Amino acid sequence: MISPLAYVDPTAKVGNNVTIHPFAFVDKDTVIGDDCVIMPYVSIMNGSKLGKNVKVYNGAIIGTDPQDFKWKGERTFCEIGDNTVIREQVVINRSIHEDKATKVGADCFVMAETHIGHDTVVSDKCVLGNSVQIAGDVTIGSCTILSTSVKINSGSKLGKWVFVKGGSRISGNVPPYVIMAHNPVSYYGVNAMVMRDKAKRFNDAIIDDIAKAYRHIYQCNTSLFNAIRRIMAVIPQSDERDEILKFIKDCDNKIVALPKLDMY
């Protein structure tokens, strides 16, 4: 059902069983997948592509122009994965790079008044709380939760299964499976409760090994170099251990909340 009070550009590609409510705006060069619901006063701007069964609530703007002076009008995109829910007043910017896209994965839940900046990639099954602010060029791993009013600064990278508590500010790289909290941000433990609840593969032995790994990194008053050596020596090899070590290596050993060493 497409309301006669909505504007849908004739060139927009609209799938089957799509509902577009009154006063919605669907721009040219857009794709809306099957079974999507576009609520009143939503704007789907040029270069946006919605997967199947996406629901966008009142006042949200998908694929608006990037807020970056380096963008000079290049043709860029914004992609939303299947089954994702985008609540009221969310704003998602397109990329600033020719033929590149800002991406929100499948099965995500983006709560009201959240802003997602240009060229950010939000992986599958993430939850972004109310009024989360994500700058440009951010990468967020799958199954990550950002609580209310979290701020993620430009260029930051968050691993899988991260939980950032409300009001925290992240300026850097957060390794997988951890909880971060406070300002300045600090390590708050392993995201064990969510991991046990949402993924059966995280049994007690795996979570215990993850906790031991982060004990070496954050709680043993040693350098990150020595912590990594200890992890490789005493923590049994597993996908989770390797994911932690690979993330740290890929980030050139630059992760947030490392303790200041007590030299005395």
C-alpha cells in the first residue's frame, strides 16, 4: 500500500508488499525491498537501499547528505540490511567516497534519535540505544550493544559482542567480548550475560578463557606486549582467543582503556 499522500519518485524501485504511509518521501535512485514499512514523515534519500522487511519509523532520514566538508557531491550510498528496525528521528548519512556506502547490517535495532555518520559500518544484530551518536568511519562488530547516549568518535573500531554502557564516550578501538563503561572509559568485565543468553556456543569454559585473557590485558599491571605473550602461552587456542589477538594486531596494539602501569 502506497498512500496517495506520500511522494515516491517514479524511478524508485519498490518491492512487493511495501507499505508507505502518508507524507513519507522516497527520492530517486532508491531501492525499497519486499515487505518494508515506511511510516509518516520518513525521508528515504537518493542512494539509499533498504533490504527486505525493514521498518522505518516517523521522522527518520535515511541516506541524507554526509556532514563532512570533504564530500563534494560524489554519488554515494546508504545500505540497510534485512529485518532491521529504525526508530523515530534517526539520521543516517551516506558515504563521502564515490560509489561507497554507509552500512547498517541485518537484524539491527536502531533506537530513536540516533545519528550514524558517513562511511560507518554497523554489522549484523547490533542494538543502538536512544540518542547514540556515531561519527564517520566507525566500524561496529556484530552483536554489539551501545546503550543510551553513547558517543563513538571518528575512526573508532568496536569488536564483536561488545557492550558499551550508557553515556560513555569511545575514542579508539574496543576489543571483542568486553563491557566498557564510565568517562573516561574503562574496562568493566566480559559481556558474559548477553553472550550466554544470545549464543549457545559461549559456554562457561569459553567465557572463563575470555575473562582470563582480559585479566592479563587490563588487570595484571603489565604491558600489552607481555599480556599478549601470556595469553598465547597459557590460554588454550580457540576462535575467541584468536579473535581477541587478531583484533589487537589489526589495530596496531592501540586499544582503549589500557591501564597506566605502576612502575614502583
